[in-house]
Amino acid sequence: MDNPFTYGGIVTDQHFADRAAEMEELSREMQNLNRVFLVSPRRFGKTCLLFNLMARLRQEGMAVAYLDLNACPDLASLAVSLTQATSRVLETNTEKLLKAFSALKRLRPRVSVGADGGISAGVELAGESREGVFALLEGMRHAEDLARRKDRKLVVVMDEFSDLPKYNGGTVEKAMRSEIQQHTRIGYIFSGSEHAVMLAMCRDRRRAFYKMGRLMELGPIPRGVYAEFVQGWMKKGGRTVSRDDLDRLFFLSDDIPYNIQRMCHTLWEQTRDVPSVSRDRIEGLPHLIARQDSAHFELVWQSASQQQKALLMALAEEPKAKPFSRDFQLKYAIGPSSSIKASLESLVRKGILTRSRSGAYRFADTFMRYWVLNLGEPS
Ligand SMILES: Nc1ncnc2c1ncn2[C@@H]1O[C@H](COP(=O)(O)OP(=O)(O)O)[C@@H](O)[C@H]1O
Ligand SMILES: [Mg+2]
């Protein structure tokens, strides 16, 4: 039997755990063509949730377009992607699409020939690239008009939306807001991992997206439901794992779905010959995965200064420590507080640590903590 615990990519159908309530809620919001800001730290499963949701919305008869802001380095490419993605789901006839595109001013039709010899209709910027914002607005308007003509409901999903400020924020936000507010055929989901950026966008009254939609925070998957999912697959594969041991696994994973999938995947491979799971095996998982990823952690480690390394080692030992406390600084011979502050900020900027809303600093990658703990030990 293939390993049922997949990680890293997009996980769908029977390999996708829970999120039933979120699917229900988002589906209802999109049926009503509302706007939702979806927020969680990285690797909590936003993109997976969105792909499963999109499949459901399509089944429910809606047209759905997906955009990843990560894949759009500038406004011009965002304009092109948005126009193409929205138009193609509403109109599949290439000739009609080209005709529709030829009515645009800031964008013009472009025909591309695929590997199979088939042609597809796309757009490119008609003017200079600094006119990207106007092209984007035109593309958005075009999507709304096309949805009306086709009498369809359209859902536009923008992933990695906390990247928006990279397009020179303010102006783009304002322009998008006034356009979106005129739309009656399109529901929007803006999904992002940078909590502070997302929150400021929709909760700060000075910002353009203030109160434009509701904020939905994606938390961990409840342990009970995730345990059923894991135990179900384990049983199918002739393995048993106790709820108690699974709770330990969830604890070690920080309840982050990516970590849970990764650990369960590894556990599955380890138990191909020995079908029952021992507590020792569970305890060993994060160390094993840390070793598998060591080439990556090595590079990350090299990017840190001596003082930052000392701090990371101390935080690995005591994840709950208060780095500004005198005891902590004395114990690990680090400090003073001012330089610790600078180090922490730099480590957050580098993406090695994350700062939780309660102000605690954690390793962004749970497994890196184990790699640091094992430094100096023979591998
Ligand atoms: N509901 C889920 N069921 C199973 N695995 C999941 C689920 N949600 C997330 N994952 C795992 O976590 C990984 C990261 O999820 P992803 O959707 O990319 O997170 P995000 O977009 O929030 O950064 C996925 O590749 C998958 O392995
Ligand atoms: Mg994602």
C-alpha cells in the first residue's frame, strides 16, 4: 500500500484531513459572493484547504480562478494572470476569448501554441509596464462583466496575499478596493501567512481594505479529528498506534499539519515490517526528520552570526524561555538585552524564528530545533 500521508504539495480528497467546518463556512461565504481574508502561519494548510474548496465550489456550479501572488513578480504579471485565469474559467471557446480580449485597452490578446499544437488565448500588457495597475483594474472589470454576461458566479482566490505590499502597496490597495466594491458577481478569498500584514490590511481603518471582508483565522486541526484520520489509515495499512502516542506526536509537531503529515509519513515507512508503534519511535521522529533535512539547516545555520547561533542554541534547549530575562542570559552567557533584541529581530527577518502573538520566539521550522539540539552529536 502507498504511503497515505503526503506532505509538501497539495493534499486532496481522502488524503486531506478534516477542515469540514472551514470548508462549509467558506463555501457558504462564496455562495453569497462575500470577501474573506484567510490567515494562518505557514504550513497550517491554507493552500490545501483552498484547493479542496475550489473543487467543491466547481461541483456546486461556480466558476473559480486561483492566483498565487508569489508567482507574479510585478503588477503587469498579476494583471495578466488575473485576466487569463478568470476569463478562461468563464469562457472556454478560444475564438470568443480572443474576441473578448481584443476589446481591452491596457491589455491585448496573445495567442500561444501549446506542445500538442493546440492554441490558447491569453493577454499581454499593451502599454508600458508601469501601467500595470490600470491593466489590473481593467482585467478585474473584465472578469465581472464576463461573469454577468455568462450569468455565472465567479470566485477569485488570491493566495500569498500578504505579498501585496511588494507592488507598492497603498495605491494598488485603494485602486483594487474601489473596483472590488463594484463587483456583484465575484466572491473573493485573500489568503496569507503574514499575520501582522494581513491584520493591518483589513483591520486598520486607515487602510483601503478596512472592513472589506471578514477575517478567518485558520487554526490547527482538532487533535481528536486528526487522530481518527491517522488511526484510520494506520489500520488500513495493518498498523496500530494508540491515541496516547498520537497525542505525543501532535505535541512534538506543534500541531502544525505539515509537521504531522511529515511525521506520520516517516512513521509509516518505519513500520513497514514492525506494525506496532512504540513510544520510542515517536520520540525519535523529529530527530530523524531533522537529519533528513540537515543539508538545508546547515545552510541556514551558516547565515547566522556567532551571537545568533548562541541564542538559537539556548532557545533550542529552552523553547519557553524568556530571552530578555537575566537568568536566561546568565545561564547561556548571552546578552545584553539590547543585542539579544537585535539578534532576535534579525533571525525573524531571516525566517529562522517566528514571533508569536504572545511575544514568544519559536523556530519557524519545528525540526530545526532538533537539528540544533543535536549539533555536535555524531550523526
Ligand atoms: N487538512 C490537511 N490534511 C492533510 N495534510 C495537510 C492538511 N493541511 C495541510 N497539510 C499538510 O501541510 C502541508 C502544507 O500545507 P499548505 O496548504 O501548503 O500550507 P500553507 O498554505 O498554509 O502554507 C501540505 O503539503 C500537507 O502535507
Ligand atoms: Mg500556501
